[in-house]
Amino acid sequence: MSLMFLPVVAICYHILEACPLGSYCPLATLNKTTSVCEPYLYQLPPGRPNHTCGGANIWADVGSSSELFCSAGSFCPTSTSRLTCSSGHYCRMGSTSEKSCFKLTSCNPNAANQNIQAYGIMLLAALSTLLLIIYNCSDQVLTAREKRLAKSREAAARSARETAKAHQRWNTAKGAAKKHASGLQAHLSHTFSRKKEVTHTEKLKFLDHVKSEMDDDPLPPPHPSTSGASLASSALSIENKTKPNDLMQMMHKIELEPDSYPGFDIGTGDKNRQVQVPQGKQTHSQIFKYAYAQLEKERAQQQENEKLSFSGVVKLATNPEIRKRPLIEISFKDLTLTLKAKNKHLLRCVTGKIKPGRITAVMGPSGAGKTTFLSAVAGKAIGCKMTGLILINGKNDSIHSYKKIIGFVPQDDIVHGNLTVEENLWFSAKCRLSTALSEADKVLVVERVIEFLGLQTVRTSLVGTVEKRGISGGQRKRVNVGLEMVMEPSLLILDEPTSGLDSASSQQLLRALRREALEGVNICMVVHQPSYALFKMFDDLILLAKGGLTAYHGPAKKVEEYFAGLGINIPERVNPPDHFIDILEGIVVPGGSSGVSYTELPVRWMLHNGYSVPPEMQQHAAGLARSLMDVTPTNGTNPAGAGMEEQSFAGEIWQGVKSNVELKRDKIQHNFLKSKDLTSRRTPGVLQQYKYFLGRVSKQRLREARILAMDYLILLLAGACLGSVVKVSDQSFGAAAYTYTIIAVSLLCKIAALRSFSLDKLHYWRESASGMSSLAYFLAKDTIENFNTVIKPAVYLSMFYFFTNPRSSFADNYTVLFCLVYCVTGIAYALAIVFEPGTAQLWSVLLPVVLTLIATQPKDSEFMKILANLCYSKWALEAFVIANAERYYGVWLITRCGALLKAGYNLNDWTLCIVILILAGIVCRVIAFFCMLIFQKK
């Protein structure tokens, strides 16, 4: 007997009998040559020749008394009989009966196991077929749905255009009829001295003339009823004695009641006629017809607006049909931002206001604080000390209270590359528009943005990523702006929206923003080197100098006049904004006789407007440049001697640590900041947003099917390799094979799960900052990832299980592996959110190996037991071993009891292991969610 198992046998022996089921222990036969009692290993006592062999002398574990076990390939119905397995059956070691082999498997006589690899291949084929069906069907459903929507949209657009043409024809006919009726009345009055009748021949001549004018219209008639012949045939039914004034009255009656005159189809689109919003259950055709009819009406109205007089502009401004948005006016006084870590001014003494209905451009040289100014206005300045006032509509409210009606376009084009242009815009609209807005109005909003941004031709194209080419850079920039326009903001802040765009695209974008301004939107944007045509489209201008000081703030059309008053004139053939920036940069010396230095321009602006000038800025010009960059005291002392006290090396380290801690604290406070909502907009709740996120993530996963297929293929190869190399041994109940399984599955599933959050960090930061639900985003991602949690264990086991053929059932192995994948996926979420992609991948590789090594170490001390219990791999391995050990009985009981006691496992703890793995997955997901809220963009 092995000394290793002596304590174990002593513990387990009292519950067992001699020669149990599955053993083969007949009476021994003495081998006179060796004096060994065969088939056992004990010998007769020396010096006792009359002593005879008996039965088995001891029953222990398989390592100490393997000869007692019924051999593999045979079965022992009793402890004294052993039979060979017949063909079509197999017998494992310690079997009491032979087991029939499954169909499609071949079992030769004396077979110890059955080859069930065919079932693994069948399961793999079934999974592959199922995944292909799901992918293809889902893709076909999405494609068919998109085609139907595109068909309905094109039909609605075509109908709206034809209706607009019909209305144009009607207006042409109406104008011609009015003109000729007036001329004919005057002619008849002069000829017949107020005779009230006209001859039939003259009427026909008039109508023929109207018909000829309509036939000269180059636009083709949209319907037969709108042609000139139809108009003439209907007009011939009018009485011969109708007066010209009566003819005009009848035309007005036809216009007001077109349904009463089937011969006429004047179409819709009159500026005084309302486009009816479809009520009740709306079809896509009805919604698109309403949207495109409204767009045609707005286009016609826009053409008329170009010819408006002053009274027409007033009428347009007071038109109740134009939906006005809540107005937001931002005013700021002595706005100063100081970077806490370096005690350096980013903005200084900025005073002014940005008004609704106007486009304000923020310009200046690099380092002037343009983006910082936008961040301060938007409430996104973190790690800075802010002084001064920012008032919203004259009240000292938090800007975060108006988050639902504020759009912020970042400098980077943060757009989902694996979604189409339309899908990106639609998602933003559904999550951020008011729930009170009907589906038809939401379609109208999205279609309007697509049209005004010139994205019709690429609406169904994928935006694209760095690896996969999509739309052009300029179109991507416009989509980036469109994401904020579709939510109908009242304040729209844009950080360099025209960078990377050509002049035509920039003007198209500005025209779209101009239309937003007509609805009362307050637009503030940073621009770099705009063309003169683009510059003339701005209403107001904020010109910042280096150090975050204001050099000009007012109407854009008066900036040249202001600088001319300082003696700075624009040279010929030089773009004014470029010239101003060159002056503020110090590249160009200001012209004129005033001799103004570029460093004095902020002070000149303060004096020009009567603002208070900080004492240190009243120094002579030599000390002015230095005071612009560094924080100096305000008591009039020499700034050169301030703040120059040198710190020790330890003091600098302590100051850096302190600054980092304060920055982290500010970020956490900003992320968890809750402000009272002062808007009347009610956006979709968490459940509704969860539905929208679920649809978006599903589309993204379907378009990443190749990546998922590679994940499954790698898992498949891992299962085949481990199943071929490592066998599930009876002595250890498969502990070694399951240990490698835990490491391989954990590593592969963690790396794959990192993609769920590591690739979309920028998108999440933007969406959460705009007010979208972080919980809905996280739950949707996790829900879709759980599809992999269900499929991946089956993919791996389709090779591993059928290659190793353990005694535990496939269902038990799948359950444990499912819980393991669920647990490690939660860990991967936390790693992806907390670390950068490279670091997260490294942790994903190290953790499974290190934790599994800890879990399999001998538990010699209490500390090692506690440490092992904290490792998820310990519980997964215990669940695997217990599920396999439960299938061993009879002669295996001592071996099972000893192996479980040595490893510290309990046969009744299988359910506990499963519950702990699930709880670990849930806890890791909770930690990952809170880390997602805390760890925001630096």
C-alpha cells in the first residue's frame, strides 16, 4: 500500500466492505516459483509451508491495489467472475456490466471505451449550421427590411417631388389665368362699355392660350390630371356667360376644395396648407410621405424666403407653423480657468455672451484656449479652478440642468464605423429626441438632417473604420455633426467642425447650421482658417489671444472696423481671419501708425469696453508677454519675483501626487454629478434605451461575424488539441485535463470579451456625456455577449468531450463550462474598462495561469486555503472533478474518497461551485459597471 494513501484509507475504510462491486477477488493460487499468491501481490509467510493462499488481503486505492479492480475491457458481475466485453459493447475499469456502444460508433471485442468522435463532428456541424442560419437569416431580414424602407422612402420622395411639380404647374396656370382674365376684362370693358358677356370664341382663345403656356413648362406632368389638356377640358365645362371675376372665384374654389373637382390635381405644398401628420397606426409609406411632403414644403418656403421683404421676414419669424425650440443664452463675466496641477491660466477674464439664433465663431492661434472655452461653457472643464460667472438665460443655473437640449460635437469624429450613416443618426435621434414627438416627426427630423448635410448618396453606406474603408473623411465629419443635429438642440457647441472639409463642404455645413439658427438654436463653434465666404456666414466672432485673453468679441461684420480703429488694416488679397490670427500669433507685425503690439490687443479690448484690467496687465509692454502666460499676483507687485520659490525634489513629487488625486476626485465628482433637469423634454427611459442599444449592438455583431467565426475556430482547435493530448485519467478523475481546459477557455474567452468594451470607449464617453443611459448601454452589451457565453462551451466541448469521453455527462460538463465562461467574461469587462487594450490583453493571459496554479497548489496552510477560495479556477476545477467523480462507484469508492479529501473537495458541493461561479460573474459585472462610470476620458 502506498504510504501517501494510508491516512486516506484509514478515514475511508470504515464505510466499505471487502470485495465490493466492480472488483475481481477470487481465491489466490500459489506460484511455487515466486511464492506469490496470484493474482495478488502478497506472499506466504516465510517458514510456514503449510500456510495456503486465500482471497484479497487488502482493498485500497487504484494506485495501491490495481489488481483488485476489474480490468478494462472486461466486466465482473460478481467479485469472483470476470467476462470479456463482447462486440458492440465497452467495459471501463471496475465495470460490473458491459455497456452498449452508441450508434455510429464501432466497439471491438474487449473494448475499454467507445469512440464517439463522430458525435462531436455531428454536434460541430449542427452548431455551424445553426450559426450560419442565424447569421444569414438575420442578415437577410435586415437587408430585406432596409430594402423595403428604401423602396418606401424613394416612392415617398418621388411622390413629394411630383406633387411639388404639380403645385408649380397649378401656380403657373393660376398666374396665367389671373393675368389674362384681368387683361381680357379691361379690354372688354373698353370695347363694349361694361358689357358683362364674353363670346364663346374669345373664351376658347383664352383657354387655348392658358393651355399653350402650360405645355411650354419643361417639367413633365406628374399625373394625367395635372396636364394642360385636363385643365382645358375641365374649364370648358364652365358656363359660357361666366365673368372673368367668376373664373377666378372658381379657381380659388378648386384650390380650397380640390376633391370636389376630380379633373384637377393641384397637389400639396401650398405654404398656407398644412401637411397632415399620419394618425393612429402608421405605415412606413405614410410616414415617409409626410416627411418628404414637409421637406418639399420647406424647400419651397426657403426659395420664397430669399425674395422676402422686411414685412415678409417679420411674418416668417412669427409663423406659428415653424416649431421654435427653447432658447438658451449663455453669458459669462470675468471667466478665468486655471490648471490646478501647474497653476497656469488657460482662460483669463473672458466676458461676453453667445446668443440664440446666431452662429458664433471662436478663433485664435494655437494654445489660445478655444477648446477650453467650449469645455467651460459646456461644463466639461475638469482639473481646473474656475472663477467668474456663467449665466444661463440670466440665471446662475448649472449647464448640466440643460443637458438634454445641448449638443456637443467633439473635435474627433467619434462615429460607429460598423453602422451606416442612417443607422448612426437614427440611433441618436431615438435615444435623445422627446418621447412626445411622433414617429413621423422623428423621421422628418432625420431626413431633414440627411438632406441638409448632403448625405443622401451615402445614407446606406457603412461609415467605416481604420481597417475597413467607408465613407470619405468629409462625409464622416458631417455625420459627426449630424449626430447632435438630429436631437434638435437649443445650444449646439462644435469643436472644429470644418477641419478637414473643403470649402464647398464647409459652406454646406454652415448652411445647415444656419437653418438650425433660424429655429432659435444658439450655435458656438471653433474654426481654423475659414475662407472669406465662410467667414461672412458667421454672425458673431470671439477672437482669443494667447493666454486665453479676449482680443475681440462682437459682430463678425464689425471686426475689420474695430481693428481699423487700432490702425490695423487688412492688406489686399489677404483673408481677414487669417491676417488676425497671424497678428495674434506674432507672425505678422500690425501695420499702421499706432505701433500696437500683438500682446497689447487684449488690454486694448478691455479698455475699449470698459472692463476692469488686472493690475499685473497694466505693466509696461516688456513685462506684458510674461504676464500673459503665468499666474501672477493681483496686488501690483512685480510678477517676475512671484511664484519663483523652488521646491525640493520630494516636494515636487508630493505636489504631483496631490494634483493627480485632486484630478481623479474631480473626475469622479463630475461623472456622478446629478443636476435638476430644468428642461421640459422627456427622453426615453432605461428600458426603452436598452431596446435601442440591443438593436444597435446586434447589428454590429452581425457585421463582425468573421471575427466571431475566428473565435469559434480557435476554441475548436483548442478543444481538439487538448482532447487529443490530455486524457481524462481514472486515477485523478480528469483533474489534469480539466485544469488545462480551465486555462485555455478562460484565456480565449477573456481576450474575445475584451472587444465588447475596449473598442467603444470613446463612443460610450460621448453618448454618456449627452445623457444616454449607461446602464442600458452596459446591459445591452452584456446581453449580446451572453450569446457567446451560451455557444462557446458547446463549441469547445464538441471536440474536447468527444475526444476524451469522460464518465461525467455532456450536460454536466456544459453547465460547468457555461458558468466558467460567464465568470471570466465579467472579469474581462472590468479589465477592458480599467486598462488600455494592450495591458488588458496581458492581464487576460496572466490571470488564468496564475489563478489556476494557486488553485492547484497543496493547501498546507490556512492562508493558502483562503487564497485558493478566492480563485474562480478552484471552484471550476472542483465542479468538473465532482461531476466526473460522481460516476465512479463500487471498487472506486476508496480512490474517490481519498482523491477528494486530498484536494479538499466535497462530493456534495457541486451546486455550491456553480453558484459561486455565477455570483463571481455577477460581482465582476457590477464592478465593471461602476468602473465604467468612474474611469472616464482623461
